[in-house]
Amino acid sequence: MAANTSKTAGRILLAAGSIMCLWVGAAFISALSSSGWSVGELAGQYMTAIGMVKPLHTLVDYYTHIKGIEYLICVAFFVVFPVFFKYVNKAPAKVPAKN
């Protein structure tokens, strides 16, 4: 009885997943057709819609954006460099010589 119930639940989940995949595929194709079949244009519209990309209207907006990215790169470097330095300057392992 439990194995039969498990198979039925699995089939229900498979059917639900298949329906969701069809729906996502249809939505993606519809979005692509409305953007002129350009994946780059679709990605740009998506990132603008979620607020990841904001239009830059002045040189000050652009400079502020670039400085923010520069600061993130500096923080990443300050975190990664000590780890890399320790890795490079690690003492070699002693290997016994064979006669």
C-alpha cells in the first residue's frame, strides 16, 4: 500500500513539474518574441525591471557607479591577497631521499 502511494505521489509531482516547465517555457518564448528575439535585450529589460541596472543620466551618476565597483574590487583584493600569499609562500614538504 505504501509503495503504491509513493508511486502515485511521485507521478503527481512529475506531472506538476512538467506543467510548470511548460508554463516557464511558454513565458520565456513569449518574452523573447516581445523583445525581438534578442536574449541580450531581454536580459537588459529583466535587470532594469528588478532594479539591478539603473539608467545613468549624468556623468556624476556614471562616476559614482564606477567608484562603487572599484571599492568592491579593492575589498575583494584585500580578502583574497593574504590567502594567496600564504599559499605561495608555503614551505615545501620534506621528501625523504631514496638510496
